[in-house]
Amino acid sequence: MSAAPVRHPRGVTVIGGGAVAPGDLAAARAVAPLLVAADGGADRAIALGHAPDWLIGDLDSVSPAARMALDPGRILHVAEQDSTDFAKCLQRIDAPLVMAVGFAGLRLDHSLAALTVLVQAGPGVVMLASDDVIIACPPRLSLDLAPGTRVSLFPMGPARGTSTGLEWPIDGIALAPDGRVGTSNRALGPVTLEIAGPVLLMLPRDRLEVVLGAVRG
């Protein structure tokens, strides 16, 4: 049995201190009800009318007022500086689905760090950004997409793959962050991907249900 202190049978939403698009926090909690704030994400959650169930991080960003509003028994202070607050949260969560909001946008360094954590975490974590829904590609993925849907693949390391249903197939292409990437492709209809290597999949924000269906299998 997992020793993770934060557990939920349906899913957990993690909120960071970055911008959260209107409605995204509510949409995330509809499928992942338990709310974990990553440090200063507690202030963001409270400002949006949501009280975090847990606060996790090195606690150098959360305001005293937000910290005082939370149950002290649900605050996990993790002092080490070798990981981000987002990573600290994921390391302490046991749930079949994690939704992440407030980690993309504003500071580019924070966004890049969050995307690195996302690809390390695997496909059980779904990140919402203002225009995108983002996951780490599993080895095989089927997506029921309408023709013309934007499909972006960004390698976070050397990767290869095969595809069906893409306007520009990725078969035989060596992908790398400092070489060939696969952004702004388009679906011809349903898409299947087989990926070897660390790759982020980005779809339009309104395709969240498609992504959730694929992640849940």
C-alpha cells in the first residue's frame, strides 16, 4: 500500500501560483475533487473561492493569511531545494488521476520546470493551460479527434514514434528538443500514437474530455 499522505480514489487537483484560466479550476475539480496547493498556489485557490485540502511545498511563497486559513495538520513543509513545489506535491499524492492548473504561463522558467516535472511524472498527470491540455505521451495512445484538430508533440529528450491519423506522420523521424519537433500537426480524424522517449502531447483546451478518456483507458 502506498505511504503517500495525500490519497483519493478519483483524483487530485494540484494548483500552482501561476495564471488559471476562467473555469479551469472548477473543471479540474469536477474530475479530481481533492485540492492540493503547491506553496503559493494556496493564495491563487483562495482568491478563486476554493479552499485547499492540503498545502505542500517549501512554503516560501504562500502568504501568512492563506497559511493561517488552512488546517495545520494538512500542511506539509518540505524544505529541500532539489525539486520544485509541483514535484514535491506529486511525490506525495496517490491517485489515479492528477489535474494540474496554475503551472503554465507567466514566468517562462517556472513553466519549463513544470513541463519537465510533467514528462517525468507520466501520463496520469493532466495539465491545463489557457489554450492547451498537456500530458506526457504513454507508449501507446488512441485519441478520438475531429479532422483539423491541432496536435502538437514536443520532445523533452531524444524520441521516436509512429502515428496514424496525422496529416504529417511522425514515422521514422528522430525527435529532439534541439532538433526536429512535432508541433502544429493536424488530425485527419482519430489518431493513434506509439512513442518511445519523453514527449509532451498538447491538444486544444476544449479536447480535455478526449484526453481524459485516453488517459483512463
